[in-house]
Amino acid sequence: MPEPTPLQTLLDTLPQCGRVEWIGIRPARGEAMAALDRIAVTPGKGLEGDRFKGRETSKRQVTLIQKEHLYAIASCLQREAIDPQIFRRNIVVSGLNLLALKGKRFQIGGVVLEYTGLCHPCSKMEIALGPGGYNAMRGHGGITTRVIEAGELALGDKVQACL
């Protein structure tokens, strides 16, 4: 096996641990998010009770967004803060750059997830956040993941890359 390049070594070095700050599910299309303290997670299904549950081949079983990005989006819209449920992501994480998880599996509580892509904003953000909401979210929409190992996750759980 060849020696990793200096860049690959940097990409593979992720000693920071994040923390789960908020958990939410979408019970049905068009309904408000329901905030939870803990949730069961299943491979091929995602979060128990979420409207995306049961889409086994989906690369978007669980969505995450950084708490730090919520402040950036609010700032772009000249607001102090925005309620996390407006963004329609499942998990809000602090203290870890989610983009550093690209190509990696990571653990939250007893659950193992796999990064599958970026979670771009949709046109609903223009309605939810007001004029300019879509553009304020560009580059700050979070990530999509697939569930690898079942378990439960809860508020306050650590988020860390699997070694």
C-alpha cells in the first residue's frame, strides 16, 4: 500500500468530537418537525417516525446540519437566530466540521452513519426563511447520510469519526 500523501494525512486527521444539539423528525409531508430528546435509528430506514423511513436504498436516510452554520444563515438574513426545525434537517451538531466527514463513517451514540453527500437547500427555504432564504443557506445546508449500524442516539451524544 502506498504512503498517504500529506493532503490525505490531513483529510484523515479528525480528532475533534461534535455534540448532538437538536433532533427532529418530519412525521409527514408538509407537517412541522417534531423535536425529540432521543430516537431509534435503523439501517435502510433511518429515524423511527420520520417520513423518509423505509426508503432502503436512499442516500438521504438522516440529514445533519452544523449549529455554527445556523448562526451564519441567520446573519445573512439579518436575524439573531433561527429555530432549527425551520431547516428540516434531522440532527443539529456543534463542534465538528461536518464536511470533514466526507468519505467517512462516523458514530453518534450507538449509531454508525456514512456520509453520502451534501444536503442542498430547496425552494421551501425561500418560503420558510423569507426572501433570500435559499441563497442564505447555500453552502450551509449540511450533509446527507445512510445508516450503517442500528442503535439509539440522544441529545448530548458525541459525534466522532470511526477509526
